[in-house]
Amino acid sequence: MVSIPRLAWGLLVLALVGAVVWLFGPHERVWGVDLGATGTAVFGFTLWTGAWLFSRYPDAIFPAEWSIAERRAWAGLLFLALILVNFLGFLVTLANLDLPPVSIAELPSRHFMWNLFVLMIAWAVVAKALRGPQTDLVELDERDLRMQRSADRGGDWVLTFVVVAVALLLAYVPATLLAWWLSPLIAAQALIGLLIARAFVKNACLVACYAIERR
């Protein structure tokens, strides 16, 4: 019999796979199967089933010695991975446009915004459930705050590295090659992606800090 932890994590990882197939899979049918529609169905079903398991059985999924902050860090890492994958799919759609959009209405962002809305709701439900019904629990102790400071530094270093890399690109790459990406709306989406990537790296650093300290 499959345990609840393996089932919950397996479902959310399958949601990530479904999102990748949906966003980056071939447009034509493969062996008669529409991979886009199949990926969408897998993504939606596994995401909400996994989120329900996380909110219904949080103590069965995470080790008892893990703090609320560590549990939320792991859940946040997975949801941020799903958001990042969806955003990368949105960037691929933008890159396939013949001309850069000149107004918000021309941005093909409807699917990404809907997925972002759904993921944020699921994330909020899971984060609230991980706290449990108790109102007197300490969510962040000194250890958790120390871990968060270390993770913040990791995220800041990555952000600094990317900003320096972009500055070098602007300085040395011919303007004709960057004209499409420097159009206002495209550049704005790239900046949003940078913030999403920074949040993902920060959560990854936070999870790594907890794992390293436990060893």
C-alpha cells in the first residue's frame, strides 16, 4: 500500500511533469494522443489532489521534528517550481510572436495568469493547513530566522549575478540582437521572471540550509 507522504509528493511532482508536457510538448498528436490536453488534465487533477492531501494530512507527510517554517519551505519550493515552469512556457509563447506586443491586450498571458491564480490559491491553502488548528504555535524560532537570513543572502547573490550578467549583455551584445527583448512589455515580463527566479532560489537555499543543518 502506498503511503500518504509518497502519494502526496508523487502527485505534486506529477503535476510538474504535466505542466512541462502541456507547456513544452509537441503541438501535434503523438500516437493519437493530444499531449497538450493530456498534460493540462494531469496538471489540474494532480495539483488539487496533492494540495488536498497536504492540507488534510500534513503531519503524515512531513517528519514530526520538522518546524512549521521548514514544512512551508518545502511546499513553497514545489509551488514556486510550478510557477517558474509556467512562466517559462509563457516566455516561449512570447518568443514565438512575430512582433513584440505594444499593449497589455496583445500579451498572450491569459493562460499564465489563470495558472498563477490557481497555484497561488492552492499554495495559500496548503500553507494555512500546515500551521494546523493551534493558535499558540511558534511559527518562527531563532533557528528558523537564522535559516531565512541565510536563504535571503543566497537569493540576493543570485539576483546580483543576474543583474551583472544583464549589464554585460547590454554592454557587449549588438543592439539589433536585443531590440526584441528590450521592447517595454517584453522587458517588463523578463523582470517579473527575475523576481520569480529569485524567490525560487531563495526557497531552494532555505530547504538546503535545513537539510545541511540536520546532517
